[in-house]
Amino acid sequence: MTQLDTFKALLDKGNDNELLRYSLGNAYFKQNDFKQSIIHLKKAISHKPTFSAAWKLYAKALTANNQNDEAIVAYEKGINIAEENGDIQAVKEMRVFLKRLTKD
């Protein structure tokens, strides 16, 4: 059983929370299944809107899926949330990714 199978089984049993959804999103991202990654990361954010790591990975998945306009919005929201949380490293990383996206 893969890690992804384990996470899917937990979700099927009704364990739905931001960490499980983040884990699913991350597992799908690693498999380059960005559409599924986006679905689960969006759900993680809906469970916990202040989850800066989920915002960062969500924006990365949107970028990987060529949804650049949505990724820019997600990075901007994620940066604001990470700043409010005092998550300086996440702020720095998201600013770098955002800058790459908004370059001409």
C-alpha cells in the first residue's frame, strides 16, 4: 500500500481535516497529478484558511498546472496569511515563486 493509498483510505473512513487534505495534495503533487493536488489543497485551505504551507503548495500546484493567474492570487493570499502567522520562511519562498511568475 502506497502512502497515497493510505491517505485515500483515511479519507474514505471519514477522516477529513486540513492535514490529511494537505498530505493528499502533496502526494498527488509528487506524482505530477496537479489537478488532484489542487482539489485536495483547496479543501485543506477551506478547512483551515490560515494554513500557510497549504497555500504555498496550492499555488505551486496551480503553477504546475499552467493556471498562472490563479497561482498569483494564491501566492498573494498565502503571503498575507504567512505574514500574519509570523511564518517568515514561507513568506520568503512564496515571494520568490511569485516574482518568477510575474516576470515578463
